[in-house]
Amino acid sequence: MRKVALRGLLARKTRLALTALAVALGVMLIAGTYVFTDTINRSFDRIFAVSLSKIDVVVTPNDDLTQDGDTPIPLDASLLRRILAIPGVHSAEGSINDQSGTILGSDGKPVSSQGAPMFVASLNGPTFESLTVAKGRFPQTADEVSLDKGTADREHFKLGSLVSVQGVAARKRYRLVGLTTIAGVPSLGGAAFATMTLPEAQRVTDKAGRFDAIDVEADPGVSAAALRARVRAVTPKAAVVRTGRQQAKSQSDDIESGLSFLSTALLAFGGISLFVGAFIIFNTFSITVAQRAREFALLRTLGASRRQVLRSVLAEGLTIGVIGSAVGLGAGILVASGLRALFKSFGIDLPSSGTVVEQRTIIVSLVVGVLVTVVASLVPAIRATRVPPVAALREGVAMPETRSSRLAFPAALVLSAAGVALMVLGLFVVSGTTSALSLTGGGAAALFVGVALLSPKLVAPIASVVGAPIERLFGLTGRLARENSVRQPGRTATTAAALMVGVALVCFAAIFAAGANKTIADAVDNGLRGQIILQNQAGFGAFTPEAGNAVARVDGVTTVSRVRSATTRVTGIKGKQSVTGVDPATFESVYKLEVRQGVPDAQSAIRRLPASGVLVETGYAKDHHLKLGSPVVLATPRSGPLRLTVDGIYKDKGKLVGSLVVPNAVLADRFGVVKDQVSFVGLRGGREDKGIKHEIDALLTADYPQVKAQTAAQFKQGQRDQINQLLGLIYALLALTVIVALFGIVNTLVLSITERTRELGMLRAIGTSRRQVKRMIRLEAVITALIGGILGVVIGVVLSILVTRAINDFTLAFPVGTLVAVVIASGLAGVLAAILPARRAAKLDVLQALAYE
């Protein structure tokens, strides 16, 4: 039976190639994801190990509680003096490595606008310096700077060029004197590094007398572990003390943890592609088993048992799985480079030196690919065993109807309902992130399978709707195409289901993006009273308060109200919490925060918010049983716990502030927060004034290019641009799923043409031209693709409604034009998929086709 299985595969080389390719495409992204992330992680491991190899002990601030949203409290210079006095310390130096600055390119714009950080760093002594000069030298004066070679090359900077840098202090121009690398790498993940002398770096970042880290070198004979214990004894609890190796591992772990979301997302897309491939494998085996019914009956007549027939079909599935998985694994290594290029095109330039193929990558890729293929071929294999031996004596053998076939419709209803129920549980009931995602993903998969099983009942009505205009336009060939598409509704449904999955996810992403844009627009319209918004050029992150001070001096500006942020922990409540700071005296004039309860009254809750008071968002108050007068204790990086009293409960339709709101003075005093996250500017007359806006733009460009001023319309457009960029990345990854589905259409048409060889020969014999045969096959593919497109749009809408209902105050919006375009694109995809099958059908020899059995 092994020889029978092998000959069965080799006798149908096209089917073997197309089916194995469907498996390979799904495995390819899984393998590529592992190779991509493993290579990046290995590269960062090497970079951190080399850069910290000269350091025995590192002291850094504790980043558990941060100021300005994400910046730890710096270390005081007095700590460096205490460390230098420790026995066994050979040398120690403090350093600055701050990512709140902005480096301007040769065009006057920030060198990074896609999320990669920009660092203002200090030059260390030769003992601790991790950078290597690739060209030029290190800076020696306060007017000189060196840049990482990657940024300099990207911005076309040469030695001697003027480079502008802005931190807390106003913009300053420096002479570029050196290009640097780190561990031989020109750029650290696309980040930009401007290295200065220590005093200048402290001035730019407003950290005079403070450091972001202290590096320590041990005396000869003193181990790093022993020195770490001595340093720990004189270091405040708020600081973290590690050996150089521990610090390297910690930084590598942080990078790996930060990239875990990327790995999970890419694996999810790979899983989706493999899931779509399973539909193709199932359909292919179902068709070939039906076509080979007489062959299986003959084997049974010759003495083959049902088990042997089952093994024969499964052996074919196993072989295809092994071949497809092996090809996918090899292609995945190439895809890893493609993924790096894709993310680089979106501004995410991640380092990768060499190619890392872990044993785990090989095992997972092969096991998953083979397992999916074998499982998908199991049901068709079982059907093959039910062909009676006597069928070998008859022509036109049909597969016998089984009890499971009769139960398919009720099973589809149950599975679809179960899928929706699981999604509801994951979205609305379960609280744990992992459990919720598992239930939601499992529910979505069940819904797709359920609809796929249900879709044979929908093929005829949908084909009638989409086929009617095709039939009127193309006449007889259109009618034949429509009739062919409904001749085997189960086959058409399964083929369309593969495309349905990809289309559904594309529609879901489009609807979600449209809803997010609408939600943000509504939030701005409902909450914003100021005429101009100041924020970081990157769209996120803190910026210097000096920008707001300068804007406040512009003629026509009446109000500059600052919003700040810090991270805290609330006693009795798990996890970290963001706390928002506002200016009580001015906040109400530029932003609408709906205070529903307040002490002494709701109208004055913000304006009279005392240093001992906190405002709490309604949902947060409900979840944690807080009411007016309830105590709230916040952990702070300065002076221990902060005890506050709930002075008001609010609803924020604009979604600007977090769950807790305190005065900015409290954040400055207890959290060290002095930078702004966003500032609202009120103008004279309470309306937009283009002249004042131009003056503010000129001021910021000249002195504070880190900050941009936007009107409400510009702010909304900026948010739309960011969402649309992410949407473009999702579309690029989902494209693989659609490509797999198109191979499914190709496969089904090729097998269908083989099955209808005599029929096609008859059509040619009675006068049908080759052109008409091609058109018929193309139109059949279009109808099949449109069925998948329509079902996909419907499911995409259902998924969007379910998922967005779990997001508070999310405004659902349907981009009708995009959804119509997706359906049209599905039909065009059908045309592409039919090119090869149509040519094959048109080239059939008429006499041989008429004699075909």
C-alpha cells in the first residue's frame, strides 16, 4: 500500500505541488517568525554582552515607578562618591543615557519619527566606554557631538556637519566630530545616539549632579559578585545593583519581552495561513477521494482492507505534509530577511547579525505542518474506506452518503453558536489576558469552521445573486459558470471558505481602524476646548516644559494648560497604574472633563482639587469600590506612600486622562515629574487663529523642534495616519493568507477540470471555442471567490461588532467603500487564480477528452 500511495501522489504531480505549497506557505511564516525573532534576540544578546564586558557592577534607577510617563528617577551624584569610597572599587563613573531628547536630521526634522528612540548619552572614560569610533573621534568640548554611524549614514551627515539636539534645554547646534558603532553594529535597532561630554549631556537633559547609571570597576582579585554586595550595602533601596553580566542579561530579557508581542502577532498570522491551508488540504483530498472512488473499490476487490485504504490516503497526506513543511522551513529562513525589510520600511530597523535557526524552529515547523495536513486529510481518508468493493464494476461511482454528512448542517449551527459563545466569554467574562485571548481566538476559529460547514447551503443563493449579472453580461458561458459553481456546493463552499477567512480578517481590521479613527475624532470633538495641542513630535512621550513657557509668551495666547503623567502602584490593587497630572486652575477652560460627583460640588471639583485630593474615573471607582471620601494610597519614588482622598468621580469622553487625576504640583513634588505629556493652548477670542498658529510653529521650529503644535483637525489627522500605517502592516501580513486561499481556488479548478475532461471535450466538439472555455473557467472562479468574499465580509462585520462591544466607549464605524472594494478585489483575485486552470482546460485535445474515463 505504500507503493500505491506513492504512485497515487506521483501520478498527480500538479495536485501534489499545489497542496504542498499551501502547507509550505503557512509553515513559512511560522518558521520565518522564529528565525527572525531568534536572530534579533541573539544580536541584542551579543551587543549587550560586548558593551558591558568592561563593567563589573552597574547601578541603575528602579524603573518600577517612573516620572514623565516612562523615565526613572535619576541617581544622585552623592551616591557616586559613596561608591568610590568602598574598599575594592578601582574606579566608578556616572553616565547619562536619556531618551527624552530629540536629534534633528539634515532636513531639520527629527531623525526618527516612526517610534525608534533617540538617546542623548554622555561619553564615558576608556574603562567603561561601550562605543567604538568608526570614523573621527569622540567629542571633547561642549560644542561637539558624535552620532551612531547608522543615523549619520541615513541622514547623510559627514564629519564637520552641524547637528541640532534639543532636550529640556532649547535647541543647540553641535559640530559632528565622530561616527560610532556598538559591538560592531552601526545602529542599535534603529535608535539614534548623540554622544556628548558628561557636563553637556547633563545640561541638555536637566540632570546636573545626577546620573542615569553608575558603572563600577573592581580592584584586581575582587569578584564582581563580592563587589556587588558591597555596593548594594551603600545604595538606596530604590536603586538596582547588578553585575555587568546580570545587567546584560536583564537588558536582553527586556528586549525579548518587548519583542514577544511581535513574535506572538507574527505566529498568529502564520497560524491563520496554516488554518486556511487546512481548508485547501481538506478540499483537495475530498475531491481526489471522490475521483478515485473506483480505484479504491478495485483495491478492496483485490483484497485490501479498509485499514489499508485508510493508511494509503493518510500516507499521501503525511508525505505532502513532510514535503510542504520542509519547503516551508527552508523558505522561512528567507522570509526572516523579508520580515526585517518589511519592518524596516515601517521605520522599525532591528539588528540582525547572521541567521539563527534553533532546534525548536525546525521541530515546531515540521510537527505543526505535518499534523495539520494529516488531520485535514483524515475525514476524506475515512470516506475512502466506505467505498464498497462492488463499485469497481460500475462507472460513475459516487461516494456513499454517510450519517456524518446528514449531521453536517446541525453540527455547523452548533459549532457556529459555540464559537460566538466562546468569543463572548473571552471578551466579556474572563479577566485574565491569556485566557481571554485563547477563548476569543478559539471562538473565532470555531466560528469560521462552523460557517464553512454551513456554507454549502448558502452557495446556491449567493451564486444566484452574484451569477445573475454575470450571466446577463456573458450569456451562455456565464450560465455554465454559475451552474458549475453550484454543481458541487460542498466543494465550492470549502474552496470559498479558505478565501472567506482572509477576507473576514481584512474587513475586521478595516472596520476596527475606521472605528478607532471615529472614536478618536469624537473624543477630540467632545473633550477639547483649547484651540491648539502641543505634543512630542513622535506622537508620544514627554517634552520640555520650556516649550509651553515660550508659547505662553506669544501674543494672542491666553492659556497653556499642561497634562503630565507618572506610573504608580495603588495599595490594595494589583498592577501598575498611570496617574495623570493637570493644572486645576486652567484645565477646565481647555478640556471638558465631566465630573459627576465632587466635594463640595461637581462643578468645582477640578478647580478646587487640593494637594491631598484625587479624582477617580467612574469605571475605576466602580471596579474598586471607591466613592467620595474613600482613601487612596499611591506609591511614589520620593518620600514614600502618598495618601489621598477621593474628591471627585468623573467620566472622560475624550479619553485623555487616566483613571487617577491629581494636581501637577503633586506629581512634581512626589514623583519628580516636570515634563509635559501634552499641553492645551487657548487663544484670544476662543477660536483658531492662523496667524498665531504660524507664530507658534516658527517659535517651536527654531528653539523646540521636539514639540509640534496642532489644531484639532491636524491632531485627528495625525492619529488617523498612525492607525492607517498600522493597518497597512496588517494588510501586508494578511496578504499571505489571501495568497494561500487563491492557491486553493487554483487547486480546486485544476482537479475539477480533470474530473470534467469528457464534458469539456463534448463542449469543444459541439462548437465551443477555446476562448469561451477559458472565460467559463474564469467566471466560475470569480463566482467562487465572490462567495468567499461576501461570506468574509459578513463574518468580518460580526467579529467587529463582538470585539468592539468589549471596548468601553468605542464608536463602531463601517467603511462601506472599503468593504465593497474588498468584495470587488475578491472577484479580481478569482480571475488571477483561474489563469492556469483556464489555459489548461482550453488546451485539452478534443478526441482524447471524449475518450477520457
